[in-house]
Amino acid sequence: MAKCSVLSLLTTTAYIFSCLSLEAASGISLDSSSIVQGDCSDSVSLIQTSTLKNKGRINADKAGVPSANEWVATTPYKGIAAERSEVSSLPENSSIGQLLAYEPANSTNNDLFVFLPGSWVACSNYTQLLETVAPSMKTVCLPYDNVKALGELCKDDGKCWYEKRLAAHNGTFEGIAGNNIVSRLRSALEFLELKHGKAWGAHRSNLSASGLNFSSIRIAGHSQGAGAASFLAYQEKVARVVQFSGPCDPSEWPQKLKSATPANRFFAMASYYDRFCDWEGKQVPAWWGEGIVSEAAEPAYVAAESLESFDPAYSQTVISMIESPECKYDFCLRDSHDSTALNKWAPPVRAPYAMGLWQKLVGVL
């Protein structure tokens, strides 16, 4: 058994997880001065092995995810968790949960993977996906203003959806200056470069109006975050776009706007059982607008026994026939919607997508 520790690098609540494997001590809640040591063994998620004090983290029942502090991870990276107050001066109630970042011991590329959560959900609910990508490349899960779903703000008003997307991208979302994804990402990278090394600064640029080097960024998101990722890629030329269960927008902007990012860099995944954000009625039409679905380029369908058959060289979209392992919402519709990216599979079972499908979509396999 390997000996390992969880150390608080700063006198704040930013934690570094630097050991190669970590075992949670059941019931322990870490604060800024905590050090936990123990024997280690294999499992799936590092961040989820411990419960971090965080008033902004969303209720686990609402997120539909299993409880934490039950599993272990072999981790060829170091993980960082930071409170909003450490990263920016934006109001506490304008985002949910902590920033999560991962720096691999041995990167396979020089890009940065940036993930945007869905409505009402914190980054801590996506650790299986994040830590599947983390061994290959620098990874950031960025809290942004997903406190309300855009559907709550806009209903079926397509113009409103476009205007809110634009404000959330680089404007004044909900009347709060700097409350947008571009500003939040810039602040996050400044924080990471200052506190955790100059390598994070490679994704900032003094030559662009945004202050970001988008050509080195792979942007991804789930649900509302998928729409935000797609919209960002329409505005900025990014290295890759990965959409999980989205976009869900009842708006024509995917069809009418010209994308700064070429269509061959867009990828998407949906659940066949998703009627929360109907994959046929909402997601596929958006993919048509992006140019990644057509009569000549239909989605690939995969089941548990055929996951390895997905080849992004032949299809940029994939529909999963795998049902959610849990059903907490009426008719399981929300569960299926969440199952493409959230921590739906309870330990010791790994999400089936972590065995290659997620990596193929992100472009690290």
C-alpha cells in the first residue's frame, strides 16, 4: 500500500492533491489546515475521496449524484480546488461550487481542456469525466453563472436565448459586470499561473482582446454548459468543442450564426433516453446547424457492448443506448440527460464512457 497525503498548499481553501493515490478517511471534512494520511489503493475519483467544506456546493440530491468520500484513485496528476473568492471578486451567489483544476504528470498534448457544468450543478459532480481526461492534459472545470437555467430566464423566447448566451459569453450577465465565461476563465488562469506555476499562463495572451489563447483551448460542457461551449466556439476559434447532452436552446443561433471554429472540430454526445433536453427535437437540430450532422453524416449509436466501435474519424456525434444506472426523477428523463457526463455510476463501478468514449470525444485517445 502506498502512503499518501492531502495537503493544503495555501492558507486558504485551495487544496492540492499531489499523491499518486489517495484513500478517503470516512467522515472527515477537510479545512484549510487539514492533512490527511493513509494507505492507498485503486479506484476512480480523487476529488470525491474527501468531503471539502464548501457552502456553495449544490445539494447532492438535486444534482442526482452519488455521495462522496467512498472511493480511491490512482492519479497521475495533481488536483487543485479553489473557492470563488480566491479566483475572482464576483458575488458569491453568482456561481456554484469550487473551481477544479488538474495538472498531469506527463501531458500528451499542450492544450487546455475547459469544462462548463450544466444548470444548478457544481464541478464536483463531474469528477469521473474530469479525471478521465486529467492524466492526458491540463484540465479546468470552470464555475460560471449557472445558478438559473436559461429556460427559467427565457422560456421559449429564441431571441432571449441568443441575448443571454452573448451576455454569458463576454458581456454583463444578469446585470453583473464581469459575470461572463471569458472573464471568469481569464481570472482562473491568472490565479492558477500565480499560485500553481507558469505553465497555466500558456493559455493566456496579451495579443487578443479576450486575454486568452483560444487556439490552445478545448472547450466542453454539459447541458446548459454544452450550449455555452458551442456559443463560445462560434465566437472564438478553439482547438476542439465537446458537447454532452446539448445544446438545448430553442433558438436558431446555431443555424444562423457563422462559427469561428471549423465544423470538423465540433463533437457531441447524447443519451437515447434523454427527453429532458430531447435529443431528437433539440440537440440534433443544433448539431445540424453546427454542420456535424447531415444525411451523409448521421450519429453513431453505441450500446454497452459496442462502445469501442465509436470512431470520431467517421462520426462526430454519438448517441448512447446505455440507460442511467439510477432513476431519481420522473420517468428517469433527467437522469438520462445527466448520465452522459455526471457521476452517475457509484463506486466501485466506473462510468462505461471512461473506458475510451470520453477520451475519443475530447481527442486524447
